[in-house]
Amino acid sequence: MNDVECPPPRRPGPSDDVDQALADVLKAIGTASRALAVQSAASMACHGDRRRLAACLDAMTPGQLTEVTVAARLLSAEAEQALARRER
């Protein structure tokens, strides 16, 4: 059989730290982008701007739409609880 030599494991270097830092920055940008999309959609919904809201939602990525859906469900549940507290 022909044995294949594997190179020795390399030690993490400064470029690994830079790669991780870049990955962290990109993740933070993605999170901020989704948060801004949710905030923008909520603002349009609160102002009753259905046409702009529809256009905004159509332009969102699937990840952004998921975030908006989760936020809308949370907002709806909290609003229902607030109304129930006031009716007591």
C-alpha cells in the first residue's frame, strides 16, 4: 500500500485571528441588517403604509423575512397581552 504523508498540523497564526475577526464583523453586520429590516418594516406597518411595506418585504432575503415574521408574532402576542391587562 502507498502511505500518504499528511502535513503536520499548523499552528494558528495572526491570519487566523484576522479571519475570525472578519467573520465576527460580517456576522454583526448581518445581524444589524436584519434588525434594521425588522425596524423598517415595523415602522411602515405602524404608519399603515401598505404599499411601501409590501415592496420592502418583497425585497427582503429569506433570513430577513424570517426575522420579520418572528418579530411580528412577538409583537402581536405582547399587544394582545397588553390589551387583556387593560380590560381587567
